[in-house]
Amino acid sequence: MSGFLSKIFGGSKSEKDVKKIAPIVTGSNEFFAKYASLSNDELRAKSADFKQRIKAYLTEIDAEIEQKKQDAEALPETEISQRDAIYKEVDSL
């Protein structure tokens, strides 16, 4: 009976979890196979490339964070709730 119900509702929790992460594992294994064949120097070059790509991606976000911080500091100290709201936005960024 429980086997029948399990088929109706899509299996157990662990089976659902395995189905959910299977594509992620497959993708990770593909990346591992791709990068396992690289030499140490090639890996270092990839690391430098990744760092540069991340830095470029974060440039706009960092500028927005800096602007929000300046806006918050420009507010008078009596506007603590508005400052707090701005800093929460900064945290979310």
C-alpha cells in the first residue's frame, strides 16, 4: 500500500531530493572533467580570469552600495529609520 501511495505522490523525500540535485551533480561532474585535464599554470590563468570577471560584475554593485552609503550618511541623525532602511538595502546588495 505504501509503495502505491509513494508512486502517486512522487516518491520519498530523499528520492525527490536526488531528482532535484541530479542536474547540478551532472553539471559539476562535467566541469570537473573539463578542468581536471588542465595544468597548474592553466588553472592559475583560469583563476585570474574568474577573478577579473567577478570584479567586473561587482563594479556596478559596488558603486551602487557606495552611493547608498553616502545617501545614508547625508541624512540627519534624527532620520535613523531611513538610514536603517538604506543600510538594509546595502546588505541585500
